[in-house]
Amino acid sequence: MVFTIHSFYLIMMLYRAELIFEVVSSPINLDHEETGALELPRTISDGVAMRILPLGDSITWGSGSTQGNGYRLRLLTLLSENPVTYIGSQRSGSMVNNNNEGHPGAVISQIEEFASTSLPLRPNIILVLAGTNDVDRNIDLSHSPERLESLLDKLIGACPDAVVLVAKIPEIGDEVKNAVALAFNAAIPDIVDARAILGAKILTVDMSSVKNFTDSLHPNDLGYSQMADVWYGGIQEAAERGWIQEPIFVPQHNHTACGTFLEWNDRFGKIATGVGSGDSAFVSGWQPAGKLAAGGVGFSIEGGTVQSYGVRVADMDGDGRDDYLWVHPATGAATLYLNGGYKDGAIDWISKGQIATGIGESTGVMFADINGDGRDDYLWVSNDGEVTAYINGGEQTGGGWSWTSLGVIAGQGTGGSSTTTRFADINGDGRADYIVVGSDGSLNAWLNVGPGDKPEWYPLGIIATGIGRNLHDLEYIHLYDLNNDGRADYIFVGEDSSATAYINNRAGSKGLVPNWINVGNIAKGVGAPSYLVKFGDLDGDGKADYLRIYQDTGALDVWFNTGSGGAYLVGDGTRFADMDGDGLDDYLAVGPDGAIQLWRNHGYDTSAQKWNWEQQGQIATGVAQRKNIRFADLDGDGLADYLVVDEKSGAVVFWRNGGRQADGSWGWTNEGQVATGIGAGAGVQFADIDGDGMADYLWVAENGAVTAYLNGGRGSDGWIWNSQGIIATGVGASREDVQFYDIDGDGLADYLCVNHIDGSVSEWRNGGLTDKAWRWNPQGQIATGVGNNGLTIQFADLNGDGRAEYLSVDPDSGAVTMWVNDCFGESEGGNGWQNKQCSDPGIDDATLDPGTRWNAVDTTSAWVAALKQWNSNTLPGHLSFSQQMNMNFYNALFETETNMTTIMSSFASNFAPIKDTSTIAKQIIDFAGLGFGLVVSPVWNIGTLKDIVNSIISGSLTITKDTSIGGVKLSVQNNLEEAMSNLLAYWLKAMIALNDNLFSGSTSSLKSLTLLIKDGHVLNFIEKPGDNTIRDFIEQALFAWLIPKAWSLSNEGFYPVILDSGEACSDANPLDKYISDDTAKETSVCYEGHLYYFVSASGKYDDCRPNPGGDGCGDGTYFKTLPGMAALDAGTYGKVTKTDLVQGALAGYHANGNRNGWPVANPGDQATPDTLFAHGIHSPGVVMIPICSPEVAVDGWRKHNTKAPGYPCLDG
């Protein structure tokens, strides 16, 4: 036999030392010592589907087996020619479909009770093993046969169509107890026969052949294998009698798990055009309330400071009403008066005295809710934009106020200052975002993505273009919520105190940049200067009121905001839930008051070629605000119920869904409060995490941790909730990003993290309760996003297969686009490949094209079978070969690291010594992910694989978010040479981690492997980059980044800038007003016919410009030559040239809308691998040298705001 298979393909096929052809075809248990003849599995009853309920005690659960699978995995292998699904509320063992109804310690009467959970799922085979604990514990043995009869009668009555196999219990190690067991077993055949005579499909199976045990009660792996053989024999006998029929259709609980991995298919596209109605346009309104605060809280200090400068309004106690604070101008100390509410024309102000001692001048003091707990925190912004934060813990029991220091939460370099910085909630997640106001009123924003108290910032870039003119006072710009939609609106206050507003509507596109709606003038003004106008919510209605501050006293005149409209969009009310119990989630349009309009889902109409929605009209009038409503099946009847969650406590009121009535109306029954709650209602979700068909109560903390209460149904004393404690500790995502839906169709809701920026989805598959802890199996990223942000993404099972689809809902219309959740290989998976011979041309003829050979031996079916086996065996694999997968990469990194000392010894002398090598640590951490992408992308950019490996590259960039991998820490280095060597070692570990992830067995890894080998992609020889080529990639990435850094961090105080001459290329110096002829000659670059110069705006502008008193530059010109020009001309370091740097800078400038201050390329962005593939170091956000005309550079140099992004090219 001749195979010309690339070693990469071979390694995958031999993964875990399991030849695919052997593992899938052999039903023999390879884990025990006993050997036997190879027995191929046979189809039973023409391939009938089997929905098997394993019912019993700890033996059914799998106690004593190595992996906890008991007899179930072996039996599943024996039945591999039939579709098999195990059902049950218990989850045990390493196998994927590990459902069962085995309860350790349960006696016969308890097993009868536990059976109630799974019998509604209508199994067609029930495996009963009950009585061992009755015998072992000597529980009323004389009546144990009667208890067994009661159990069997319950099973037969509930599932008369099912085959019931009743096992004699295995022998017990204690001689006395085993004698009792034999007596109990002797009664079983008569009990079974009595019911068989009456027509029941019931048989006895004998477990006395089981001889291998771990203790006196529980079999070992070999014993469980023997049990599986006995069960298999019983199933075969039932099949020979013609008893096994297709399971009864139970639409609301389809628990057939996908055995491979999911694929999103957009074959149906837009399936709903959208229904419902949005809010009317915003209309302003103000109710004058007069003077509601007398002021006089502060005091005048030396210099004549007036009272108004210290006035702030902020919600300090989380009651929804802004309180009055006075901040000391010199120290920042804060004095508080709590807002006790507005009544009878006045606000009850409650003095709390000084609550904070302050850390700096009051100009930098701001209050905003950083961690989303409802209380505004204390922030201090320095003149260069650095932000220090203290979390507001509220009033302490014994008096005083609680503050927790977060230290610096935002560094310098944003262009912000105490006058230009704002904190406001842009996206409505309850966390204040960081915003810098430009001189034209534009907004540059960093989104606060949490998830804990200390924020992580995601750069949104410019989110508002401003008002079209420069402002001499940025106090004109305010960001407050005018319409109670949770998002800050843009308010411009004119010099006459009039106000113009732009309402912040959420948009659907990726990135969360708002859609600003110009609503024009909203307030005529009150005759005060603009700096004495503020906004704050004093009456707690969620809408910012208009405040006029008196300069001398700090008193407040208030106009309450009575405006309306503009608060919600059509898509805000779009929901999906199965309201009629047919297994298909329906389309709901939920109004702000909780009223429901229903469109029943009848699936895809093949004749009409569209999705079929049947309008039902209004089915509920609503009893609560929309944000407090959840839809979930609480009582297990298949119908989604209407649940009202208390906003503060999380308590739940249950309205039972009675379905459509005979007169066409919908029936609802108020069952009252069924849960008291454990925290804020925003954290409450409902999902079935244990597979019993009833939605469980989940409380998601702000950091994504989950506390669960399993739904036990209605009891005699109220609804039963079984506490599970914290079942998930969080994955670094905030509460708003966490959702629970069944993705793989096993009946258990999985933990999903939906990225609210780009709509990508990562999954942690629900593995159920194992060893007293809930197991979540990481699947990696299962969806990359579709160009919309995560706020538009929902999940629902629209085709009734038990797996949730990925849906994008248009915010403006409620239109729905669907990506079907397909299971790879669902239509494949035959066994024809097992019969292929080595003489088959598809195997033997190496001249055939890869696709032909792939299909000739039905390799897809073999791969599907292998994936199913992989998913059913979750033992950890050995990944020692992963380094071999990229030996050339390893060698190149090793050689570069070895040579780093030699390379770097000349680098500093050519470009500039770095003044403080410790600063390079932070720089390297920031560069690690992007640099790794620059290196890995061209390495993988080979042959036909380019378009396939984007997900692999994205995964690698995600890996590099960690600052420590495999023992290598980026923060550990003493000098530049060691720092760079450390970075290379870190990249090497990241590559190994990438390969480990590729072979982890998660959904994302299996999908990546499948794409790599599909259709024979790697059957042909593919030329891989050699050591030297890869080393070139590495050095080019390093020095394209390091050269500009060396200039900006040097002892010489360089501020590099590329001057755009605006002239065509020539030998002349068109910028002789700004640079000398020698500088022009040394620094010039001709790129695409245009002339550019590399120079530095060194020192302060006045020190280096021509003037009668002397010239700091020494050559009568402004700009200074940067060192290293000759080395760049020669490409000495990484073959990087001046042309490369100009090209990279222009890419960043153009990608940023022809503005400087562009962000560093984001390694987490799904588009990054594509860009790095195509452009390498010329990609936007790699080279960070500003580029502009000499006039703009001189203007920025004169201002000398060196921390501003893009300095000295300060656009606008």
C-alpha cells in the first residue's frame, strides 16, 4: 500500500495513538486485560433509534469505574450501528452523552421517585438495576419484591411502548448479604413474567456473570464491560421479538447531541422582516422646580475661589437619585448631602459631612460608576489624563464612607486632561466609559468592559465627529442620559445656556459606535453662562435634569426633565421562546410594558421558499417592564412561561403559560412568587442546565460567575429550588456577555460568552455535575461574528433539532437573520470506508488529485466517526509532538534568540540608547500579541491553507493576552537584550500553546483540524518556509516595532515624525524653511511618487526654532535628523527600511480616517489575521510614527502636549 500523506495529516490521524480505523470499528473494550475475537457491531431492528434510560443506583451511575462511565460507554460502542441517546437527570463519566438516572445510595422506593424526572422523555428502552442498597442495608427485605413491582408498574404505565430490561443484581462481596441477594434475585423472573403475560415488553437479564469488582458492591472496568455485554444481549433478544420501536416524539426535549462540532450555515438568510414598533422621536420638556439646593456648603479660600467651582452631583448611595457634593478646590475633599427625595416642592437633603479627604485639586475630581454597582466612584484626573480611582463602598454601619483604592485605572497618552476627560455610559451596560473631548467637540472613546471593579479599556476610536467648529471652552460638552435608556446622550450648551442634543441610539454594526440622532434645541437657556449649567438626575426617573448653579453660593435652580421618546428601538423588544410547545421557538414582540405580540413558528415552508410565521396578535397585556421579564419553561410542560423578576432582589413571580385556548386567546395563570431571589434582577437568567426539561434559576454576577438553583418543581410548601452554589467562576467576561443556551443538543444549556464588540461567541460546554462540582468543557471560539455587535445577537432553536441557532436582530426593524446550527457530518458517518482495500485506486494511485482520493475512500465519513469517538473519550491526550509540527519555526526562534545579544549590541549605537530600560517591559507586553501575529501569519500563509487558518491565527493572538506562558513571564527582564530574548522565548511558548489548543479536542480545535485536512488539502506536498525565511519574518517584526520605540524612549528626547512634503520626489529640498539640506538628504524617502522626511521635534519648540538669540538646532532649521538613517537605508536590522516605516505609518493614518493618533492593531480583532497575511509590518497599527505636513507638526510642537496621541501631528 502506498500513501503519500503529509506528516501533518498522519499525525492528526494517529492522535492519542488511536488509529481511526481501529477505534471506530472495534466494539471490543481495549481498556481491560481480557482479550476476545473481534466483533463488529450489528444494526439492531433495522437501525431503530434508541432512547435509553439507565435507571438505578451507584452502579448505574458508574461508581468504581476508572472514568465514571460504568457500563454505558461499552454498551454505546456495542450499539454504534444504531442512533443511541442516553437520557436522565444525572451526568457522570467522561463520555459526552453521559446522562443517566443512577443515584448513588438509592433504594428501590427512591429509584421509583427519581424515575419521574425522565419518564416524560419517553425512553423506548429502560435498563433497571435496583435492590442492591436494599439488600446491603437490610431495608425491609421481605417487602423488597413488592417495591420492585411498584417501580416496574410505574415504568410500564408511563411508557407502555418501551422495552424494560430488569437485571438481577450482581453478587455482593459479603457472604451473608449475598445469600439475601440470591433470594431477592430469585423473585425477579416471576415478577417480570407476570407483567409480560399482560402484554408488557419486559425481560429479565442476569448479572450473576459479573465477577470483577473494586469493592463488595461495585464492578471494576472489566466487570462493567461484562455488564454491558449482558445488557446488549437483552436488547438483542427484545429486538428479535420485534419489541423495539422508534421512540415517541417528544418535541420539547430533543436531547440528541452533536457528536462532532457545529457549523453555522446562512442558507436561509433573513427569516423575518421584523415586527413591533419603536419609540416615538425624542421631544424635550422641562418642569421648573425652583431653587432646590441653597448651597453655601463650601467656603472661600485664599485667591477668591467661588462656591460653584466645587459643586458636583452624583449618585453616592445607589438609590437612583443624584446627591449634592461640594469638592474642596485645593485638596479634592468631598462633602456630601444625600438626596432624600423630592416632595412638596423641596428635596430632603441629608448631611453626611466630609466623606473623602481628596488627593488633588478639584479640577481633576469626577464621580462616575466604574464597576456598575449603581454607586458613583471617586475619580481623579491629572492634567496629562492619568486617572486614579476609588471604588465607592457606600456608607459604613458605624459611620463614615467606604472607599477602596484601585490605583491608576487609565494611564497617560490618551490626549485627555482634567478639562477634556469625561466619564459616561456609552453602551448602556451600567459602567462609565472613558471619553476624551476634542477641540471640535469630537469624542474619542474607550469602552469599559469590566468585568471586575478595575476596568479594562477597549478603544472605540472616534464615536462622534463634533459640532463642526473649534471650541474655546470644552465645558460646553456634556454627556448625560436624557431619555432613560441607560445610554449617555450628547449635549452642547451654548454661551447663552441653551442646549442642543444628540440622542444616543444603539447601532447594529460591529464596534458599538452609537447612532447619534440630532433632536435640535432642547432648552432655550436661563440667562446664565454655560459653565454654570450642569445636568443630573435629582428625581430618580433615569432622565437628567437641567441644573443652574449660582456662582457665589453653589445653590441649584432645577428644571425637571419631562421629555419623552427616543428611548427604545423595535429590536429592543424582539425575543424568542417556545410558547406553543411544538419544539420550535416562536417570535415575540415585547412592548416596554411587557405586553406580548406573538408570531408562531411553523418552520421553513419549502413550497413558499420562506420561513413560516403565523400571527397570533397580542397574547398578554403585560404586568411589568420589559427589562424585568424572562421567558422559560418553569414547570416542564414544554411551554415557555412568563416570569417577572424583581429588579432589586431577583425574586420571581410565575405566570404559567396555559397555551392557546379554544377561543383563540392565550391562557395565563398567576402562580405567585416562586423564588425570593439572591441579588439584583439584572443577574437573573433561566436555563435548563441539568436536562430535566425545567428551567433552573441562575444568578450571574458582574464578573460572569454563576450561582445555580436547580428547579425541583412545585412542592407542598412552595416551589423547590435545590442550591448548587457557584457552578462557574467566570471566564473574564462581564455579566452582560454571558448567556445560556443548548448549543450541541444534549439537553443541557451551555455557558456562552458573546463578545459585545464584535458578536463573536466562545462556549464552555455543560458537562453536568461530576464529583460534586459542575464541569464546563472549553470549546474555544465557536462563532467569529457576522459584522454586528454582540448586543444584536440572540440564540433560539428555530428548527426543533435541540440546538440553538445564531440570530442577528436588526435594532431598527427587528428583522432577523439566521445562521443554522448544523452538526458537521450529520448526513455523513456511514461505514463504507471500513471495507476499503489497500488496492483501491483512491488509496494506491498517488497521481490522482487530492479531492478525488479523499472522496474515493469516503474519508469524510471516517473523519466524522473519529470525531465522534474523540468527543466520547475526554481523557487528556499527549501533545508532545506539537513542537515537531513547527520545527522550522522553533529553530528560527532559537537561532534569533541566540543571536540577540550580538544583534542588539550595535542597535543602540545606531538608533539611540533607551533612557530607562525598565520602561520596555510595558512596551513589550503591549507588543507581544501583535508581534506574534506578525510572525505567525506569514509562516502559516502557505499553499491552499491561507484562507483556512485564520481561526488558528486568531487563537494564537488570544493566547498572547496572557503575560506568562509556560513559565516565561514578559515582565521579567533587566536590560534591552534580555527583554528581547525573553520576548522570543515567550513567542516560542505561545507557538507550543497554539498547537496544544489545536489538538485539545474542543469544538474550535476539531473544526480547525477538519478544515485543514478537508478534501485532501494536505495530501499534496506543501513547501514550508525554511529556518532562514522564518527568521527574516521574526527580525522584521521585531525591528519594525523596536526602531520607532528606540527613538521615542531614548536619552536624547526624540519625538519622531514623518514630514509629508506635499511634493513629488526630487533631489531638491522643498522644506528648506523646516530642515537643512543635509537633513533632507539623510532622511528623505520617496514612496509612491511623494517625498517624505524622517525627523524629530526634539526639545521644546522655542529652543529649536530660528531666532535672533540663537538656534537650538544648530543649523538654522526647525527639525532634527533622527539617528540610524544609514542603517535603515541598508536594511541592517530585520531588512526594515525607511520606505517600510513610511508605508506602515500611511496605512495607520488612512485606516484612522486620515487622522493621526491611530490605535495599535488589535490582536483580538477577527480581521487582524487577514490584514497581517496581506500586509505584514505595513498593516495599520504596526508602525506608530505620526505623519503630517510641516505646518501641522510645527503647530503641535508649539503646543508641546507630548502625551497627546500622534504628537506632534495634532490633527484639528
